[in-house]
Amino acid sequence: MLTKSTNITKKNIYSTTHFRFLRSGDEFFYFLHELITNAKNEIHLQFYIWEDDETGNFLIPPLLDAIKRGVKIYIVLDAYGSSGFSGEIRNKLESAGVIIKLYSRIFSKKRIQLGRRMHQKIVVVDGIHALVGGINISNNYKGTSQSTAWLDFAAYTRGEVSIAIRNDCIKKWKLAEQKKLFTDNYTKNTSIEKGSISISLLENDWLKGKLEISRYYRQLIRESKQELILVASYFLPGIRLKRLLKKAAKRGVKICFIVPSKSDVAIVEYATEYFYAWMIKNNFSIYKWKNGMVHGKVAIADTTSVTIGSYNINWLSDYGSLEYNIVLHNQEEILSVKNQLQEIIKNECVEIKNTEVEFTYFKKIKNWISFLLVRLSLNVLMLVIKKPAKKLSKK
């Protein structure tokens, strides 16, 4: 059953024959390994983080084998996030024929680019298969014998929507590079699989006047009627979003957050805790994932819409980073995602009660100072980013 689309998602609805909600850990990485192994023409990999560890090296053999089969491989990595992508791995891949680009180097001739990061995580294979989510290439997301994988998610799609995602990947290359590298229009000669599942694609790129995901989140909250489930890894909402969440709770919407029990950035953990008392005061339910870090970015409203991608509920995702999300419109698939998140809440989380946010005076001061420092640092990052290309809507 197709649910009603929001105004923001009506413009770019595509079909997919398959949808699968993937979780971080072996499930995601063995699935990705299989996609690479079976690739026939082209692979696009675009990630914020690619580490030189067991997980990063796990994907090297199938990539090298794909090159030997004549598959063209294009990798775009964020220059800051993937600073751990070693020269040795890069040389091995490039010497085999893989084309690699580092996006938005910290220092350029024109300006410092600390705030403008390519935060999206996308895979497209043969213009047919696509993965979009929050999972990076690192042991943190696959897990090891000594550590549990961070909680994160990705969406698998197949068919028409995957060609649209491929086209968005190509846009991350400069125009001259596009003309040189992507002259092969094999996708035009490939029969496009049309499916019954509808998906929209949304982007955030403030520099280019795009805040599609930010606007979608606000509309999702504004139109929710019964329940909101938000997987929030770095929850630092602005005034407008806080107001919308509060109004939703007042009209009877049950609002549930899945948050980390331990963040990878201590100051962000304290800054997020600054909001806990306000959240519980407004009858939000907060569930801490017992196994540590939550890195997922998922939002579900009732059974009408779900979004999965790289967008975090904070200013950096709004105004600094390039973000990419999919929006799912079919009720059956939305219910499947919702059921999986409810199982995680039931079996892997512990609810934060009111007494647990009655922090000591020292703890409250520390959380408040952490929030101010994080907000200040994000404001400083904004200073090194150019003004947007056009006036943004305030919707």
C-alpha cells in the first residue's frame, strides 16, 4: 500500500523492485562483499570514513578481482573523515585501476574547508543495486571478536531508483571529470526494472541551497499523528525542531528516541544529555542502546513514512555536511522497518527514567558547558563555509 507523500518528496519519486533494511555488522558487510563480487560493469563507493583496519581491508580483494574482470570502480572519500585511508591501500587500488578522489580537502587555494564535509554513505553497483545509509567502512561498523559493531543501518534498493542514485554519485565529480570518466552510458541500454515500491531521494547541501532532508524532518514531525521513532546518534536539535517536537507531544504523539549509552565523542554525549530533562518533561521516551554507540539515522512517523540515511539531527548536518537520505512510502515496508526498531527497543535498550536525569549540580553544569562548546564550535565551522547559492525556504 502506497502512503501519502509529503510535498518535499513528491518531486522525485522512483520505483524499486526490492527493499531491504540492513543492520551494521556482518549482515551489511557480507552483503556489500557479495554485491562487489557479482559486479559486471561499474561500482561507485562514496563514504565519509574508510579506515585501514580489518574491515577496510576486507573489501580490497573483491575490488581487485572486480578490476580484473573489467569492472570500472570509482571511489569518493571525504578527505577529513578518511584520513585513516592509508597510502598503501590507495596505491594498491589505484595501481590496479581503481579511480579514487578525496572530497573537500581541508586546505585549498581558496579557503579552509573544515566545515564542508561529504558525510553521505552510498554504494551503487551496475546502476542496478544501491545502498544508502549511515554505515562507514571501519571496524566500528562491522565489529570484531573484541568489540560489538555500532548500531547503524542502510537501505538496499534495486531498479529505477538505483540509476537516479548513480547519477547523484557522478555529480560528486567535477564537470571535467564527469566528461572524461563517465562517457559509458550503458545504463541507457539496460532495461530498467520498474517495481511497486516507491522511494524518494533527498539531499542536504547548504552551499548549493539544498536543505531537503532538514525540511523533510520538520514536515515529518509536523504531520505525525500517533507515533514518532527517531534513531538519533548525535541529537542536538535547534529551537525550531524542539518547538515542533513539543507541539507533537502535546497533541498526543508518542515520541521515542533510540540513543547511545556511550558516544564516541564525549563532549557530544554530555551535550546531548543536556536535553534529557527537557525531553522527559515533554513526555518523550528515551531508550539507551545497552551495547554502546548508536550511529544510525532513521526516522519513522506512524506507518506513513520512514527515512534512512546519513543525516543527523544537528546543525552540522543542516548547514555543513553533504547528506543523503532515502524516503520509503509503502506501508508494508515501513511496518517492517518499524517492527525491527521496536524489537531493538524491546530487547537491546533500557529506558531512561526521570530519576536518571536528575543529575548532580556539577553534572548539570558540565552538560550545559558541553552544549555551549559544541554549539560554539559548529558556529565557528560555519564561518569557513561560503553563503548558499540561493535563498533557502523557511518551511
